[in-house]
Amino acid sequence: MPTSRPKTLRLETLWNPPADGKEFTYVLRLKNLGTEPLSNFSLCVSGPGRVDPAGRVEGATVSQRLSNFTEFQPPANFVLGAGETWTISVYALSWQFRHWTDGATSGYLALSDGSTILLTIEPTRSSVSNAPLKRGAEIFPVPVNAPVQVSIIPWPNHVAVTSRRPLPAGFAPQAQSAEGEAAARSFAALVEHLFAVEGIVRSEAEGAVPVALKDAAGFGPEAYRLSFEGETITIEASSQTGFLYGLVTLGQIWRGARLHPEVFQFPASGEIVDEPSMGWRGLHLDVARQFYGAAEVKKLLAVLAWNKLNRFHWHLSDDEAWRVEIDAYPDLTAVGAWRGHGLAVPPLLGSSPARTGGYYTKAAIREIVAHAKSFGVEIVPEIDVPGHCYAMLQAIPELRDPAEVGSYYSVQGFPDNCINPAREKTYEIIETILSELIELFPFKIIHLGADEVPLGAWSGSPEALERLRSVAGDEVADAHAKRLNVVTNTHGADDIHGSGAAILQAEFLNRVQRFLASKGCITGGWEEAAHGDVIDKSKSYLCSWRNVEVSAELAERGYEIVVCPGQVYYLDMALRPDWDEPGASWAGTSDAEKLYNFDPIGGWTASQKQKLLGIQACIWSEPMTDRAVFDRLVFPRLSALAETGWTKPSSKSWERFRALAGLMPLLYGLQQS
């Protein structure tokens, strides 16, 4: 379909918070700056903010709404004359806006002939804030008097280096084993990704100093010893990852001394002995809400390695998109990977009316998995089921009971977004998909999501209600049938524990987990996967996202836990509550200092700590249309999490971290202007 972008049309949006007894309004103004009138059109915008379908709208009617996508129809026979403005006032939203990224991030006109006009749109302004909008990572300047003489993040277990020697031109690793040779290659690839022109790795002909990679017994899989003795630099380790981490520490010391020679030194003697305090140090990336190309993912993996993070939780599906090639079901990507005007999934979260999106081919995934492995990072894929499946259901409608009536809505505003656990066809499809995933991801941990299933899920499905009667009785099934048309408006508000939906989900997870276990896989899930306590705790783990108290309670029940509470470790949450900050704040706000000082196991008992796998930051991508927003929200909070996962609590220091954080790499290199 043709799309044009004239400069004569502009969309402006304004947030008026409630004040002096007046209700809030979200105002959209379409301005015709040209010389020709405009008619026979509708206005389409997308979020993250969502217009409540039952809410009051003045100046227009809502003709279509799916989650954060809204189509506004003007009054009958409406003509937007030259120089005129069409004003729409919205009085009902799924939540009140708090940040400039909450408002419309894309807008276009849909014309009666099927064509579209892409609009110029500015970020949503607030009537009570004129502050410049924040974009790009916060700047953490290196102080003249840093509290340490070497720059290393995360801080090692033992640092005992002294004196100063002239800065080497670069390094030429010399290995004694296959593990050392692989680490040397990985380190060269790593610095090429992050610091290509700095010359950290070079040949002796270019003045590089040799670095001996010496195999040594008694080191853990990620441990190393880095020693300086005059002109000799040695790294001892027992694994490829141990050697790589030793080289990363050496590279960080070198960069600090090179970029800030008046503050940091390159040691002439001494040693650094190091290993992590937690085994799971992870980052989750949602690629469904916004798509990230393979090159972006590879560079992000390099950033993880530079921070000594070792798990990449790859969120490959959600309501908004399906991102992984599956041979048995090509429509998953042909339909589910794309958004656009007139497509099965409309433009969402800043998408344009043109067909946009993408997916990862199997060849690309194999390359990324090998790339990650060389950096000491294991990849955990997530296919989010049985909820968060709107895009999947558009591609494979057989996952829904054809006799289902009515609608239920997810917290994000998607109708009927859960695959049906009462259908045998559902298991045939899911097991086929998982079999192909297992072949792609050799780490053998598959995450099933299992979060945010609406309270009313499957309440209009005869197949589901019949199954519920057989396992829980008529009373439970009848009560669940009355959940039809339940609408959820608050993030995480529905506690489905013990409900008919929870019983059906538990049955689904129990069966799918047994299938994964038969293939030698561990099953991951969000904390809601614990509903019913039906999954095998010896072959599963949970990511606990609400708070540390829930994490501790799940650990007490015997689940292995990765701690990732939304209030602190969700990196889509804004740094501060101010309007000029980007991001969300439904779970709270958290700047780098708060995240750094947060204790992820505060109040846990000794027995509960035995169930701790580690910690993980989560990037949910709703506000990430603007990649400068990505850099602002992720960095340096990612490095703050890395130090919590690696460094002993007694060795942490915010003052030291703050002095060094500015030396850590960004993904896009965009800093606050």
C-alpha cells in the first residue's frame, strides 16, 4: 500500500495531568499546514499509552483499538481545511501518563483509498513541565581523584597491584592450550566489536606486549589470576571463559590508563585473583515489542561479556510479534513477525503503517549462539505461553477453540491472547515448535514464560470448561464460565492463583515441562509458573519479578530462583519519576545508585539462599522505539547489576563504581546531550 509523508501535516500530543479538581486529558492535535483541505481519513496512533475502549473521547470516535494502537474517526463529513487543526481530547486511558515516552510515538492517516500518510510527530509534552526531554545515557565523568588506581568493573575479589609502568601499545595473547587460543580469538573479536580503533589486541610487530595464557589447575570455570611482574603479564585459568575474563580485566585496566592517564595507572607488579559470587548473571531482552537486528544482538552480547555477564534470556515471542523461524509453521514468521496497516497485527509501539518488523532465521540464530558461547554467554530462549500469544494465534488459529465465545483481555489490552490448554492440537504444535528450538539452543534451558494469564482466560471455551469440570469439578468450571468478558486494567492486578485459569495453565505447564524433560531440558518460567506447584522443581527454575519477598517465598517452596524484581531490575523503568525522563514506572523508578545498592536477597534465610541461582536485569522494549532511550535506560544500570552479581557485597562501593562507570561501553554510543 502506498505511504507518503508530506511536510504539511503535523501531529502534536499533550498530557494534562489532573489538577484543581479537573480530570486529566490526553490531547491530540492534527495540524494542516498546507494549502489543500483534507477529508475522508482517520487518524491512527500507537503507544505505549493505551486509550481505554470504554472511556470518553471528544472530537472523534474510536473505530479500532488493539492494545496501544488506536484509530480515531473524525465526525461525519469532516473536512480539515488549510491552516486548521483537528483536536481530540481523551479522558480515559489504561493508566495516567507519567513520562514523555508514554504518549504516541507514531501516527499516520488512513485514507479511504487504502493508502496512508505518515505524520511528523513530536514527543508528547506535559502542560506542567517544560524541562528538556532526556535521551541518551547519563554521563558519569571520571573524577580527578578516583578512589582506585585501576579501572575494573565488576570489581574483582582480590586486587593487589602496585607502581606504574609505561602503557603498552596493546597486547598479543600467547596461549598454551586450545582453551587459551579460543579465548584469545574471542577477546580479539570482543574488542573489535566494542573498541575497533583502539588497538587493544595487536601484533608484536606493532609494539604489542605478550600476555601469557597459562593453564592452571584449581580454578573455577570463570575464575582467573592476572599477574604483573615487570615486563611479564600472565593470566592463569582452567577454562576458555576464565582466560577471557582475565583478558577483559586487562583490557579495562589498559583503557582506563590510556583514556585517563592522570587518574589511572597500568601496574608494574602485583596480582588480581578473581571469580564471581553468583553463577547466573543475566540480561533479558524483549525483541517482540521492538525488533533488534542480528548485528545489534551480537554487539549487545559483546557488552555483556565486557561486564562479565554470562546469561542472555532472549524473549522471542509476545502478543506483538513472533521472532524465530520455525520450519513446521512458516506462518509464525510470515504473519507474526510483521506489523503494519491492514496486516493481522497493526502498527504497535511506534511502528509505521508500512510493513515493519523481522525475525531471526535459523542460520542467524546458530551464528548468534556460537558468538555468545565464545564470549562465555549462554542463551536461554523464551517462547511465552500460554498467554502473551496474540501474534502466534493470528498465525496458527488452530490453537484456539473454534467454538469459543466472548472475550477476555490481557493486562496489555490484547483480546483472547492465550493458546488453549484443553486442545490436543495445542500440544502437537507446541511440542513441534519446542523440538525445533531445542535443536537451535544447545544450553538446554527453554523458558516458557507462563506470566500474566488473564483471570478470564478460556472462560468462553467449551473445550476448556469441559476439561476444567473433569479435573476440578462443576463448581469451579461454572465459576470460571462467569469470568467471561473480564477486562484487566492494571499491570499485574489479576492474581489468578487458584482460579480456573490457573488450574488449566498448571495442567498445560505440567505436560509441556514433562516433554522438555524427556528431551533433557530444564524449563524456565516467570514466577506465575508456580501456580499449582505442578512443575518438577528439580528440572525447572523461576524468574521472580514482583519483589524479593515473593522470591524468598518461592525459594522456601523449593524453586530455584533468578531474582529480577521489576522495581529495580526492570530496565524499562524510568530512572526518576520526572516527566522529562523516558521509560515506564508502573513498578517504580530506579537510578543506577539505587540499583547498585539494592540487595537482591535481603531478608532471605540461609536455606532460601541455597535456592538462589543468581540475578538478571530485564529489558522490556515498549519505550525503546528511540534507541537513544535504550542507552539511557540500560547504561550504566547494566554494569551496576553486573557488579552485584560478581563482586562480594563487602567489596562493593558506589563511590568507586560511579568513578569507573563512564568507561563502560554503550550499545549505540548515544550519551545525553
